[in-house]
Amino acid sequence: MFRNLGKRSKWGLFFGSSVLLCAMTASSQTMKAPDIQTTPTLYVVPYAHLDTQWRWEMPQSISEYLLKTMRVNFDYIDRYPHYVFNWTGSNRYRLMKEYFPSDYAKMAGYIQQGRWFPAGSSVEEGDVNLPGAEGIFRQILYGNTYFRHEFGKASDEYMLPDCFGFPASLPSILAEAGIKGFSTQKLNAQWQPAPLIGGPNSPEQTPEGIPFNVGLWIGPDGKHVIAALNPGAYVGNAYVDLSQPNPWSAVPSFSLAELQAADPGPHPALQKFARNPDQDWAARIAIDGKLTGVFADYHYVGSFSRPSLPSRRPFYRFHRRFAN
């Protein structure tokens, strides 16, 4: 069962974005920390998704992907005062500690500073269809136990961006394990045969297969988690000010063939003018807020050199973390 939130959330919401904060300039980072007990607040937080093993073998995951995840984000943390990073999977942390102890110690320091969050609660972003309830409980037990032992803190969210399908019992299992929030990217019809729900004529105008953007996912026993089910595209970039209504209207549109004819050669930056515009995020947040009461007041930080804009922060590619 899914249910929209009927009132404003009082939690501080942490969303992961691999693109929005990477382009920040230091001069734009003048935000004053809000009081999340009284002001509904949205934090956009970078996150890097990694299949620990997929079309590569474990030695490459360890020597290349895990090491780059640490060192690239160390550089961003050192360069940008407000940059904060989310990273999941206690098993990956265990491998980092075993193979790169000096980098691991540096990362642990960032965690204590609140600049790096051990996220996701689990050992790995694993399947939840074939494993039974005990397997899911153990993912959370072992994952958060490792985080508490190593860093003195644990996660409140369960992140499965790349799992295809979920049992109806999952919100009950997560809630029983103390999890508050859940997010995924794999519900819409683009990825799998989708149920007849959502679509352009649905209340929140969600893609086919997605019942709502952000709301309550209720299990068979009535227990629930807050679920974020529609992060948008699997990958993407922010080329315009997404807080403004219809932001692409002022951007000239060209086909990729026209751009290549005008300036031959590989120019990835030019592809932004040939890609399909993103949805109107300002309109989406307005719809969500009117239906669910979930609004996100924010200060805008990005590549536009403006310290703040009195508007609503768009939900871009995200993963959720809840503040206590």
C-alpha cells in the first residue's frame, strides 16, 4: 500500500546527487544552517552508485573504483566547504580498510566531521526478491553494526537504486529494523513490466509504474517507511537553473547533427543543447506539495554564482538520508 504524506515533514531530508554540488563555486557557499526542527529543509548530497561486482571482477573494483571513490571525493571535500558525500555498503568500507588503510583513516576523519556519511544501512545494495526476511534483516544488522563499530554512527535509510522489484513486506521489514526512509530508481516502465499505476494523468503526474514521488509505503502490518520512488533519469547533468519554472525555455535547441556540422569534433559540453529538456522541476514540487504537504525550502547553490533564490529545491537524482 502506498500513501501520500498528509502534512509537512519535519525531518531534514538528505538527497544524493552526483552532479549538482560538484560544480559549486566557493563564493556561492554562504548558506546559514537552518533549524530542521522548525523549518522543513532539503539537503542535496552527492552520492556515487557502484555495483561492487557486475561487468568487472573484484580486483578492479578494489584497485580502481573504491580507490577513486575515496580520492576524488576527498578532493571535492577539501575544495568545497559545504560538500558532503554519501556512500553505501559496509562491505566496501571493509575492503577500503583492508587495502587502503591510510585513505580509510582519512575518510574516517571526514565522517567524524560530518562531511562523509556511511549510508544505506546494509552490507551491499543487494536483491530483496529472492532472499527471505531474515536475509534483509541481516543486511541491516551487519551493515549498521559495522558503521557503529567503525564510526560511532549508523544509517536510517535503505537505498536500493538498482534492485528490480520489491516485496510488499519490505516496508514492514525495514520499519521493524528501525529504518525510516527508502529510495529506489527502478519502478518505472522503462526498466521492467510496470503495474498499471501512475502515468501523465495520475495525481502527481508520475511515470507509468510509479504511484507517487515521495510518500508513505505501508506494509501488510501497517508499519511504514517514507519512500522516494521517482528520482528521475538514471544519469544526468544540471545545465540550467532547475529551480525556475520551465528553465529550458530560454535555451536554444539544436540537433546533435547541427552542432557537429557547425563545430566538428568531440565536444561533450555542446550536447546539453541537443538533449531532451528535463521536466519542469519547479512545477513538480508544486504538485507534490499541494497533494502531500512535502515542500522543500532552500538556498540555491550551484554554478550560477547566486547565493540564494526564494523558491523550491527540485528533486533531482537523489537518495535519501534522514537526520535524527
